[in-house]
Amino acid sequence: MGWAIALHGGAGDIPLTLPPERRLPREVCLRHCLQLGVDALKSKKSPLDVVELVVRELENNPHFNAGKGSVLTSSGTVEMEACIMDGNMKCGAVSGLTTVVNAISLARLVMERTPHIYLAFDGAEAFAREHGVETLDASHFITPENIQRLKQAKEANRVQIDYTQPMQKKEEDTATADGDSQTGTVGCVAVDSDGNLAAATSTGGLVNKMVGRIGDTPLIGAGTYANSLCAVSATGKGEAIIRGTVARDVAALMEFKGLSLEEAAACVVKERVPKGNVGLVAVSATGEVTMPFNTTGMFRACATEDGYSEIAIWPLTKD
Amino acid sequence: MVGWAIAVHGGAGVDPNLPHHRQEEAKQVLARCLNMGISALRSSLPAVDVVELVVRELESDPVFNSGRGSALTEKGTAEMEASIMDGVGRRCGAVSGVTTVKNPISLARLVMDKSPHSYLAFAGAEEFARLHGAEVVDNDYFITEDNKGMLKLAKEANTIMFDYRIPTVLSDTCGASVENPLQMNGLPISVYAPETVGCVVVDAQGRCAAATSTGGLMNKMCGRIGDSPLIGAGTYACGLCGVSCTGEGEAIIRGTLARDVAAVMEYKGLGLQAAVDFVVKERLDEGKAGMIAVSRNGEVACGFNTNGMFRGFATEDGFVEVGIW
């Protein structure tokens, strides 16, 4: 037993040829967020506080698809969603945010200040203002890279899931239309040495998504889940994660089939969701961590109290 | 080939003092919808079509809390949500924040069949509806005098407390209408009972489907989403079964109830009724809810820890039942 933390910045068809200027800032951010989370756990902050502060940091970083840097809807706007869940089963979720700087914190407010779990669109924005939550003009969240991604997606006339396609359109890009990058979410899971668990996920969704489209991130049991056994945050193609009730299934396999965290997570990712669609990070009450994915890569980082740590994008080669 | 089976519900949690004529009215609606489903099954309509048409009928009838007759938001408007899931391929569609679409369940079906997504909400859902020529009406269409009255009572009862598990002393503020202490979602049950509607079906080919539709919680905050449109919470269907839940939305979400019925069947090998019983007993903590379910083997089941659940069942071998308690 001991504390453990894992975080992700999206799973998808991340090309091995990802240029350094696209790769390095994200690695730096993952490293920074991991350190923030580890320091927080070491200073005995609750896992709920830890996952919130890590995801806030990821939301604020424009290189990931959450908060600032969120991908754009078909109308060129930003619609953000997030979800947080405590291992004691309390949870909160929000969707359709356009001006709230930190969606994950609003999700936490829903959990703590209302008798509800999920608030969306105008109602969520009104709730944010009632509670003096930090908001900024919608333009704050829009980055030039995402304007470009939307343009590309419209040209290719498909819904794109971020990260894959390089900015310069090359011939081979259109050829990989089926291999849509499946990244596009940030998340964090944590457990302390007492076995308290928490999970948090946040996203801007899919590039060129229909206005009003809700993905897996805010759906308890799909993109986010925590109970007394484990905490899970998933990323990838939202529609596949919803259908596969991914986050709940990891916990269900542990609970009902007695699988270990690693076995349960591997089973869900390898056998229950089509290839190229999902990745997740998960921790167990006993301090284990796992980060499986069935996509080309997943921006991820983890650390455990016994000193193990990892920051990676593609599968680690086995020697 | 199996025998087909169908179950419908009109909500878990019933006022024990519900007047007899209201009980009869509810049973008649359930029976009528059940019969429509039975006819459809006899003409070999696939499960996913049957659940849609049955829920459409429940939405069109003002008796239960969906479509016309929906519970009202704090602003006095109707804000509806629904979801549908086809066990074949576990395809799904859901909508929330629907204010003018006459049949939210059909909009959810359109999302499943005609969009690249699984879930559309609010302005985006309404726009999608118009794009596809779904029938739209004024929001007034959904609002009944009954529910306007209920909303007033809910506001007087000082409505949803922050922690609705703390019993509130209401009898002195509510007058004679609140005779019993039964509460759900923080409201006395005479003022508000969930009355979400749903239908689950297994057809003669063993295909399962589920559909759920609701106006949500009386006096809810605008933008509040409950369990009904959430796949795995209020609705679920896969190769093994179809499930639709109703009750305290937040408890159903936390308990991922609909998914858990299928999960214990799949991962623990429980039969349908045993799975339903397990979930109702183990996954609801202090929450109040109920569910109906069918299995690919032609079985029906239901379970609830509430005071009653409006429900109806029928199986191909002739079993038919409509009940409340």
C-alpha cells in the first residue's frame, strides 16, 4: 500500500513522427503536473483535491484538449465538459461550458453545493456565475492550432479527434482518414496511503463535433468512475467509451470477477472496446497503477510511493 | 427462437394515498401501451422499434412524467431527456434539454441512427431535431395544470434540500396535503413522484432493447441532467438483457444501475431476476429506485426498493400483468 497517481493527456493515433515542437511542450506539462500531484499527495492532500488540482493545471495548459486549448465545435465554438468522482461515490459533472475557466472545479461545485450530479449548458453557466466561479470570454479558450484543426476537419469532412494530423497537410494525411486520432481529454486518478480514491476527467470533446454533443467524459461509468476499489479516467473515442461503459467495467471486473486492477483494465481495453478507440489510467485502493491503451499512443504519466515513475507517449518497448 | 417479452414502467415511488381513480387511470395507460407493444411484437417488429413506439405513446399521454405531463423546472418550463439502446451492437442515442420536440425518445433514436454521436443536448439537440424534420411544438404543449400545481407545492415545501437524506419537517408548511413522511429527492411523495417512463423488450430473435424518457425532477435547476439519458445509469441494453430504471436520479447515476444488472449477469453469471435483486439491494445505498428488465432468454423481471412502481409485463406464453404495489 502507499499513494499512487496517474494522469493522461489523451489517447489516440499519435504519430511516431510527431515533431518535437508538438511533443516537448506536452511532455514538459505532464512532468510538471505529475510533480504537482506527487507533492500534493506527499503533503497529505486528499485524492479528491489532488485530482482536481492536477486537472486544473492540464486545463490551463493550451497544448491539451481541455480548458484553454479545447478543440472546436462545427460552429467554431468551445463546449467543455468535465467530471469528478470520489471513491465514496459522490460525484459531479458539467457539460456545455463556454466561459468557465476550470470545468473540473465547476463539476466539483455541483457535487458539493447542489443536490444534483450533472448540470449542463446555460444552467451550468448560470450556476457558475451564481457561485462566483472564474469565467473568461469564450475567445480565451480558442487557440490558433485548434482553428486550424477545425479547418482541416471540415476540409476532410469528418469529425476528428485531435492530435494526430500535423498542421501541414500532407498527402498521407487524407489517406489516414480512418485512423482518426483518438486523443482529446485530460484526466487524473489518485489514491492515498489510506486507500481513499478519486478520479477526474476534462475535455473540449471532438474536433468539428455537432454543437450540443456530449461525450464520455461527463458520464459516470463511461469516462470517469471511482469507488472503494479503484479510480478510472478514460480517453479516446467518446461514443465507443459510452457504449463500453469503460470506467465502470474496470471496477466491475475487479468486483464481480475478482480480477486485479491491471487485469481488469487490460481486459476492458483489449477485449471490450474496438482497437484504436480507448486508453485509460487507473489506480487501486492498494496503491497499484495501470495505464493501458489500444491506440498508437497515449500522453501519460504516473508515480507510486515506492519510487516508480513513468512519463511516456507510445508503448514502452520491452527489453 | 425465444418467446418475446416486454415490460413497461411509469415510475418507481408511488404516493400510498394516491386516489383510486388515479391508480386506475395509470393502470389503463400502462395496459394500453403494453398492448401496443404486444401487437408490434406479434407483427415481428424488432425490439428497438418496439421500445420506441411504446415510449412514444407514454410520452404522448399526460399521465406520467415524460413528454406531455413532464415535471417542470424551477422556471415552470418542461425540459425533457431520453435515451434508447439497442442490444444489437450496443448502439445508443440520448438527448437532454429538449423543450419543443414532441417525442424526445424519437429524437434520441435519430441521434443513434442519423448522427455520428451518441448524445446531443439543449440547443444542439433542438437544432438537430429541426434539421431532421422531427415534430416540434410549443413548450406549453408539455405543461399540464396538474404539474403547474405540483410545482407550486414543491416550491412551498421549500423543495430540494441540499442533503435530501435529512428528513424535513414539512407538515406545518404544506398544509393538509402532506399526510405522510415518505420522501423522494427531498420532496414529499404526495407532491412529487418520479414517474419517469420506460420500456424494455426482447423480441422473438432474442434481441434486447431499452428506452427511458422523462421530464426529470420537479422544480429542478435548469440544466440539471438526471439518470434517464445516461447510458449505464437509467438505460442499458446488450446481448444479454435490456434494462430501464426510475427513481432518484442521482442514486441511479452513482450506482450505474442499468449497466450493473448486465454486469452481474455477465461477470457473476447471475440470472435476470437475481441480477435485478442484487442491484436493488447492493447498489442503492440510501437511494430509492426501481427497474424493469428482460433477458435474451425471454424472461422479464423487476425490482424496486420504493413504495410501489407503476409497471406492466407480458410474455409470449400469455403472461400479462399490470400493477402498482
